[in-house]
Amino acid sequence: MHFMVLILIFLVGAVLWGFFHSNPQGVPRIPLALVNVAILAAALVAGALIGSVLYADAVSVKAGEKGMATYLAIMAAGTAFLIVVAAGGLVRNLLVFPMTKRAPREPGAP
């Protein structure tokens, strides 16, 4: 069980690293920061909502197994967070800041 939590922590780190390292270039910084904050807030809300609902349901069904209910709630919340961040990053890069809205790169720029 602990191994799965370590995997979840690694995945959260990898997804967050990818999310911030795939920021579109050539867009205004403030709108980009606002979109990033909105995506991360939505991911936190989705994770917290799904985790709390699953925990409440699991505890009501098997009141004596709070440990397993907590574990399942954490894993479900983490998975929801990962999905929302990944999907939000795609929406950010493809719909909110498409290539047509980005400033052209200068020659020789990384």
C-alpha cells in the first residue's frame, strides 16, 4: 500500500514538472499565470471533492476500516488531480494559447 502512495507522489511530481515545463512560449505572463492558477485550483477542488465523497461513502459502508477508506480516497483524489492537471495543460496549450496567439520565436532562441 505504501508503495502505491510513493508511485502517486512520483506521478504528481512528474505531471507538475511537465505542466510547468510545457508553458507556451510567446504569450503574456500574467494571463498565463492566471490560467495556470485556475487549472491547479480546479485540480485541487476536483481531487478534494472526489476524495472526500469516496471517503465518506467508504466509511459509511464499513465503519471499522477507516485506513483502507483513507487510502482509497487519497489515491482517487490524486488520480483526479493528475487527470485535471494533464487535461488542463492540453486545453491551455491547444485552445487558450494556440500557436496562432503566440508571438513568433526569434531565430536562435531555445
